[in-house]
Amino acid sequence: DVKVTQSSRYLVKRTGEKVFLECVQDMDHENMFWYRQDPGLGLRLIYFSYDVKMKEKGDIPEGYSVSREKKERFSLILESASTNQTSMYLCASRTRNPLNTDTQYFGPGTRLTVL
Amino acid sequence: GQNIDQPTEMTATEGAIVQINCTYQTSGFNGLFWYQQHAGEAPTFLSYNVLDGLEEKGRFSSFLSRSKGYSYLLLKELQMKDSASYLCATFGWDSSYKLIFGSGTRLLVRP
């Protein structure tokens, strides 16, 4: 079974703090993704990575950065957390094939609250 | 661009059948996914359609019409545990890497 894990289920931080969210997958997937999910807005893509050290902006990258130093690990960084970044953060991974038909698997999510 | 629409909420009765619709507009198409998400949990994969027609998997079936940009998820013999959000997703037009999600349909199953 594919396993995607995230470092924390719940996290509380203060405005201005630097926040690291870690994601690890154990299926040697090339593609990894960070989403945030807010009521009424659905899942929105923040950043994704299709290979080690490669990254691309998603739909809402402002205020975030990412790091992919190893294939299995994809980190989301909030350089200076703000209250509007309070959200559920979901990591996902998927293998890469020519037709891109493989299922995308999600981690359990991190509920981040910024006070 | 990419646009996915699905109803915000639906209510159904235990034991009944419910159909959740999804319409999409995309340039280029690589398939449509359905995910189930219980409150406070991560989405879990339900089905994937790339060809027209109905795919059945136990109590859940998913249908796709590419010419109409339309899909539905059919849930039979509803159980209380089916109360969840159901997310429709397809690949983005500008990159085959990105799955674009609809906002989800929150299904409430009543006794």
C-alpha cells in the first residue's frame, strides 16, 4: 500500500513564525504536491514537484516555498506565518507515466492554526 | 482554462441511491477521478474514468461522457458511513502533472 505521511496532524503557531511542514512517501513517486483546503474553496494547489530539486508554482504560491532535496520528501515552508494561512494542508504523491493515469494518494493532513 | 462544477450539498436516505454530478471544461483530457473525504480526514481514491461509460465497483459506480464534459458518481444502498464530501478531479490543461479539484459535494445520509 502507498503511504504518505505528514509530520504533524495539528500545529499551532504564532504570526511571524517560520513553519515547516514535512511530507514523506514510500512508493518512489516522482510527483509530489502540496494543497491547502478551506471551507467553500476546495483543494487548492500551492506547489508541486516532479523530480528532486524541481518545483513549480501551483495556483496560490504566495507566502509559501518548498524544498525537494530527496525523492521521498517534500517540505512546505511558511517563511513568516500569517493568520490567513490557517488551514488544512494536504500533501499528495503520484507516480509519473506517459498517460498520467495513476492515482494520486494523499497524506492525513496537517491542520495549522496561526494565532 | 480549467473549470469543474459540482453541487455543494446533497441529502439522501439510508438504503437509497444518490447520484452526484460533475461537469468540467478542459483543454486536453487525461481522465477524471472521484475521491471521498470524511470530515477532518484526507481524500481517499474511489474511481478513475478515462473512457466513456460506466465503471462499477461494488456499491459505487462512476460514469463519464467526454463529449459532454460530464461525470457522475452513483452510490447505491446508502449507509450512514457514506456521509462525506465527494470530490471530482481532472488533469489541468496546462500541465499533465496537476490534478484540479472541484469544491466537493457534501453528502448527508439520514436514517
